[in-house]
Amino acid sequence: MPVTTRSSSSKQKSATSKPMRNGHDDSNELDDGRKHGQWGRAWEVDILSLVSVICLLTFCPLMVFYFYVSCNHYDCALSAPLLGILNGDVTLGQFWSQLPPITADGFKIVLSWVAFQVFLNYLPDLFHKCVPGYVGGIQPGAITPSGVQLLYRVNGLQAWFISNGLFLLNGLVFKWVSPTIVFDHWGEMLWVANILGYIVSVFVYIKAYHFPSGAKDCKFSGNFLYDFMMGIEFNPRIGKWFDFKLFFNGRPGIVAWTIINMSYAFYQYHTYGYVTNSMWIVNILQAMYVVDYFWNEAWYLNTIDIHHDHFGWMLGWGDCVWLPWMYTLQGFYLAYKPVDLPLPVAAAVLALGLAGYFIFRAVNAQKDYFRRTNGQGLIWGAKPKYLEATYYSSDGTERKSKLLLSGWWGVTRHMNYTGDLMGSAAYCLACGFEGDILPYFYIVFMFILLTHRCIRDEARCKAKYGKVWDEYMTKVPRRLIPGVF
């Protein structure tokens, strides 16, 4: 949990660098194994990483279609299509025929939506001028490994309100289009989103070789599949303000998240005549998460997604397809199979989600407060404890960080993820206990994702901070669950 400053570099670099050995230039390697600027994604790919990449590239797109078919043709029984194929009851040809069609409507909806979000991306932000406490407008990002600090146009909250406000007004008042349009064309849109995700991923891969936005922050592992999936460019851009990573991370998928859920709720109302309490819980809790993201978009510029991840298929395709389809599974399930929870159960699920949100927000706010006060502000009523650490950008500049040991950050190393998992569990529990495992996929996925993210983040921190990070892990031994893991 660093707070970064800059200090003189030339003398430090010559004092700590190592010469060439074994025919390889190790001039940027430090005495404790750290390397200047090499604290982002992997520089070399082992066989396990390659196998993982191949599996993800192969099975993730298939999985999204499989989940869609499971609900659309098998009453949301997740195992039914596979068992049908294995038992010979369903041929591969029959399964293929159950896939959604590719239609002109699908292209019109998706491409119009993306174009609208691009338009909103370029609008000057007005919210930071009239909404107290909101930070928007032009904001600086984190310092990259090569020492570059980019400016970003932060206007996501404005884009979310415009987009969701128009959709809600359409559904309740104007009726320009059916408010169930997303549900009605969900499968058709899935094809177009996949095509878009692959076009974006291929484009940024080619761009990284021929016209990168920041050549010094590009990373080439030498493995085509790994570079395609994890990305080469750190901050690919077109012009000054269209930043691929911020745009696709935040729009169009996250702006659409709440619209997708509203469309499910409208479908439930039009089909069954009412909206269940479980659908309300999913809509409310996930809307809180989405609005929180946009309210803190300027803070998000310093998180792992922007600060460390390069932009490739994982973000390009993932934000176009995986996020809008797989993160909204609970609403999708409830549109097909409405569940009204007993009031005490509904209250408990809602309380779990609210508690998870409170922890998630409190942990992140504490980190931001520690950064803003440079470690001088009180945390939980006391002066914070922290470790001083140094790291080096790729140009050899020495920078300083503080690793917080107090407050939430002394309970576990990633307590914000713990709150995130509590919220994820609430989304799933809202779908009831009918025996279907499909809506519970999300909590399994999030646990795997966040655990893997913890490991990736800690590997970066080890490469970045060296022995100081080992000391930090000794003082904060638990990763996610206090006293357990």
C-alpha cells in the first residue's frame, strides 16, 4: 500500500546496479534481486503460465455462451447441457443450434452503445463543479514504471447518470424502446461483444509493435499468446484523451451493468407482474458498487488495474464480454426463475451486502487517507505504523513508499478484497436456495480472481520492494481472512 515520492537517482543507480553476467545485461538488477521498473506483469513466461493462458483463451469465451444456453434452454441447470452431450441425448450439432443467432439488431445495439459511451467520454465533466466532495475533471494518474505520469479525463459518474437516467426515463415514461431490450437481445449482443473484444485486443497488440503510446512502458515476454492476453502496452491511447485501459475498464461494461440489471427487473415485472425482493436486492447492492466505482474514479487511477496491468485480451475482451455477461448472472437467473425470499432472509442477505460494502469502502478510504496525509493522519485514533520502502523506475530513479501496518491494513494484507467477497456472496445468496449452482458461480469466480490477484500483487510488491516486503508480510501474515488465510 505505497505512498510514492521521488528522489535523486544517478548516484543510487551506480551504487546498487550489477554488471552484465552470463551474456545477459543485468545492469538494472539490484543487490536484493529487484530490477528497475520490472514490477508489473511477467517478463518471462514459464510452462504453467503458458498452459493457463491457453486454457483461458480457449474456455472463457465458450463458458459465456454455455451459461447463456443453460438458462435459455435448460432452465438454468448448469450441468444439463454437458450431461446431455456426454449421455448422447444432445449432439454437438443440436447444442450449436441452441446458440443465439447473429443479427443486425445485435450489431446496432452494441455498436450504438459503445459509440454513445465514446461520445460521453469526451464531454467535459460538470459534476465536479456542482457535486460536493466529488473529484472529477482532469486528474493525474499514477507514475508508470518508466516514470511517466499521464493525465486522465475523469467523467465516469456523469456518463453513468446520463446513460442510466435516460434508460430509466425510457422505461418509466417515454417508451422509446422496450425496457426489456437488453434481455430480449442478450444472446445476439453476446456475439457482437465477442467480435468487438477480439478486434480491440488484436488492434492494441499490433499497435504495441508499430505505434505504441509509451514505448518505454511496453513489455515483451517473447511469447505471442502471453503478450496477446496480458497486453504489451501499459497505457495505449488514441490522441490525448482516449485511454483504452480506463475506457474499457470503466465503460462501456460498468456503465451498462446497472442498465442490464434494470432490464432484467423490467422483464420480471412485464412477465410476472411484480419484481421480487431478491431482484431488488441484486439491483440495489450492485448499483451501490457501480456508483462507488464512479464516485471514486480518480482514486481508481492508483489501483492495481490502472497502476500495474497492461492492456491486452484479458482487459479488452474481458471488459467487453466477461464483465457485462458474467457479473450480471444473478439478475439473469432471477429473470428466468423469480425468487421471493422470506423477509428475515432477505434482510440478512441485504445486511451482509451492506457490511461488505462498508468494509470495502472503509479499507480503500483508509488507504487513500494515508496517502493524502503522507502517513501523518491518525488511523483508528492513533498515529499509523508503517514501513519505509524504496523502489526504482526503469530509468533508475529511486522512489519511496510507505507500507501501512495500522487499521484495516494491519488486519489482513487485502481486507478490501474481503469486503468485496462479502458483497459477492450477498449477490449470490439473494438468488435463494433452489439447488441451482449457476447464480453461485460468481462467488467462486470472485474468490479465485481475488486470491490470484492477491498473489500477483504480492509478487509485484516483492519484486518492487524486496526485503522490506518480506518484513511487511511477517508483520501482517494473513492475506484475506483474519486469523485464517
